[in-house]
Amino acid sequence: MNTTTRSRVAATLLVLGPLTLTVGDLLRRIIVPSGSPSAVAITHAVADHQNIWLVAGLLNLAAAVSLVPAALALIPGAGSRGARTTTIGACLVATGSVAAAAHTVAFFSPYALYGNAGTPHSAITAFDDASESYPLLVLVIALFMIGLMLGSLVLFVGLRRARRVPIWAVVAAVVFVACGSSGGVAPGILGVAAALVAFVPAARSLVASTPVAGQPATGGLSLTS
């Protein structure tokens, strides 16, 4: 696979990752009752929409898989403008994406299994309460939140310093992060739009940075092996 092909694949994944993440999250918001529903309430809601819940989980998992190589492809060559900030942001996003895969399995699977197994309400509540303090789950959630939220902001600041994205892409990244930490269907819809507005320019920077016909790259990206 040559440099141009790798760049195009990475650019495609950089758009598909945030898109599938936000669409999957939107489906989750549609199914899960608003406010702070109990584990039992979520289980009942999932039982009524099992297929949509499965699609939402698969979309989130696909997003996590897509974002790891896409984020790492944004790491620029040494010494380029904004290289350190972009590299830190890209590594944070990649780490958060790995944690997101674990979080997806840990969050989406139990509620579907509770209903399928006919788990008593008391057992569902007890398991949910215990999971909130289990160190491994707490670590996964922390890495997921810090990596994807803080990491996205740091990444776009670095990309802007390198003049690889316009200022409105940075603003869209802020909206993307804010919507991800807000509840409700409306923020979920806005999050889908913000993801596209932010990450499409970033994806274009990957393709624009690809050297062609023996000419040097126009950006700071180094994708050669």
C-alpha cells in the first residue's frame, strides 16, 4: 500500500470514526430514558429496542476501531509547526478510542443480557452499583472521557497551530466535545453535525499532505514507512 492510498484510507477512517460514534450515541439517547434512569429502566428500554441497541453498540465499536489508526495518522513530522500539541492530542484520542471499545462492550452488553436472561431487578441494581466502583471499569471510563474529549480539543488546537484546519473546525470540535458530555436527543443530533464539520477538514489535511510525483509534502504529515 503506497503513501497516497494510506493517506486516503486514514482520511476516510477519520471521518467515519466520529460519524459512527455520534450516530451510535444518538441511537443510545433515543432508547435510554432521559434524565438519570436506573439500570432497571434502561434494561426495560433496551428490551423494547434490542435491534437498534445492537446497531448502536456496533457503531460505537466501529468508531473505536476506526479512530485509532486515523488519529495516529495525524501525527506530523518532527519539527513541524504544532507538532508536539498535535502528537499529544492524537495519542490521547487513540488511547481514548481503545478505551471506548472496552467501554462499549461493558456498557451495551449487560443491559441486553439482563433482559434476555430475565435477571431480577434486585440483581440488576446490585450489579450496576458494584460496577461503579470496580477499578478496571473506572479506569476504562476515565481513559475514554479524557482521551476522546480532552484529546480531541488538544488535537484540534495542534492542527490549527499547524494551519491544517480552519478556526471553525476548532469551534466545531468544542461543540462535538460539549455535546458528547450533554444529555438529550437534541445535543446528540448537534454532535453528529459538529463531528462532520470538525473532522472533515482534518481528514482533508491528510490527503493534502501526501507527496505526489516526487514533490515534497505540503503539510507536516509523515506517512512513509
